[in-house]
Amino acid sequence: MLIPYVCRSPIFFILLSLLPCGMSFAGNVDTRLVVPLPKAAYLHELALMRDHLQAMAAIERKMGQRQWLEAARIAQMHLGLSVMGSRQMRLMHRDMPAGMQQIGMAFHRQSELFVVQLQNTAATGQVGPAFQALADVTSNCVACHAAYRFEIKPSP
């Protein structure tokens, strides 16, 4: 049966993390903190998150194929701290709530540790730490999407 298989897939949990977790299903009230952004910044942030999600899918595919170094390369390029390196990126994030910034930094730092675990797995064959590091990265996605949501800031 397909449903039980899909529910065990790591990608299922990543997609689940993108749901409005702060929503009260009884009253359909979204209790997450609204983060208003200008339209250009809003679209940019959504594009970044989609890139992260596509990277996670590609990484999981490479992990499933036991291509640990290729998975590490993708993680480094799309999820690591180097993604946040540009001055423009830092300026864009300065108006985000401190908690959101902290979760974002934790995501990128955990991604760096994930890269190391993937490289270690390539050398040792021990897969457990790499999968634990993947879960640590993903938990930041879950935390952020549960606490915050973007909205386009109305034009003056």
C-alpha cells in the first residue's frame, strides 16, 4: 500500500513541516507570528525555501544511492553557512524577528555539521550519524514553519 510507505519517507516529514503548524484546527486560526515583507523580499524568501527543499530531496536521493560525498556537496552548496555569506542576504534578514533569525542560523549551522557527517559516512560506512544530522537540520524547518509565516507587506 502506498500511503504507509509515503508516511515513512523523510520527504513526507519535510513537506509536512511546510504546513501551517501554528494553525488551530478547531477554529482555523493561524497563531503563528506574521513576518511582513516587501513583495520582492517575500518572493525571494519563498524561492530560497523552495531551493532548500529541492536540495533536501536531492540529498536524500543521493543518500539512498549511498553517494555520500555528492550528498555532502549538495548540502554545502545549498544549505550551509556559505548560502548566508552575502552582505545583501544579511541585510534582507535584519528585519526578521530575532527568534526567526536564530532558527535560520541554527539551520545553516546544523547543515554544516550534516555535511561533516555525510563526509564521515563516506569514510566509515556508519550511516546513523548522517541520518541523525539530517533530522537535526529538518527540525529547524519544522520549528520555524510552526512559529512564523511571511506575508506581503502592504504598499504605503
